[in-house]
Amino acid sequence: MLTLFAYLCAFLRTRRALGLEILALRQQVGVLKRKHPRPRLNNLDRLFWLALRRLWSRWADALVLVKPETVVGWHRAGFRLYWRLRSRGGGRKVGGDVFEIVRRMARENPSWGAPRIHGELLKLGFEISERTVSRYLARRLPRAGDAAKNWLAFLKNHREAIGALDFFTVPTVTFRLL
């Protein structure tokens, strides 16, 4: 009875949907005909199901060999692999002469940071990003002294202003202090 109902429902489907269902079922029969004790899906089978998932909304109805969640997992794994390969350091390579100029500019002008050096390089005609200059400066150049010494120098240079702020008072209309 159920088979008869499925047969009658097939007349209501489009030719495209029937063709895709037949294709999916034939692929699974082909996997089952392989001479392994337990049928295994290879990478081409997985790619087939990933493509069918994109083309046909009822792909999960014809799937018998694996769970639909498995196909979705393959798709997610392929997506992760794609972006892992895409995000590898495959950017443009910058010549060593540019980094020598960056090193020289940073050494001769210690107050210049990456934005200023980047601007000067653009004026000289070098196509390099500010982020690349910043990474190079952070990686290649030694740190400028000890941070505690810099903080002590700051406190010595500004001790009058800092002390004045501590004793600054504001009287209100009622002669109270804020």
C-alpha cells in the first residue's frame, strides 16, 4: 500500500526532482555494489552528496547510506579546509630592500611610528601596507629601553603638574569644597 502511494506521489513531482532522486539512488546502489564487506564512501561520493545538497532541497529524503548530519559535517569540514588554505600567509612578498629602508627610517627617526613610516614609503613609491610596516617594526626592531625607566622619566618631567592636580580645590557657592 505504501509503495502504491509513493508511486502515485511520483506523478505530482517535477521531472527535475525525479531525475535528481534517481541519480541519488543510483549513486547509492553503485556504492553498495563495491566489493567491500562494508561499503565505504570515497571523496568523489562525498563531493557528489555535497553538490546534490546544494542543488536539491529534498536530498535528505533519498539518502540511505549515511545520515544527513554526516553530509552536513562533510560540508562544514570542507568549508573549514577552504578557509584554512585561503588564510595561509599567501600575501604579496615584500623585498628586503624595503625592510632595509624601514629599518633605516626607524633608526634615524625614533619618534616615527608605523603610520608615519608607511606614509613616507608611499611617497617614495613603495606599495606596502601600514600593517606590514607595523608587524615588521614590532618583530625586527629592539624595544626602546625599559618601561619602568620611561615611567620614571615621565614622572620626573611632570611632577609639578601632577602635584598641582592633587591639591586643586573648587569652592562652591556655600563655601564647601569639591
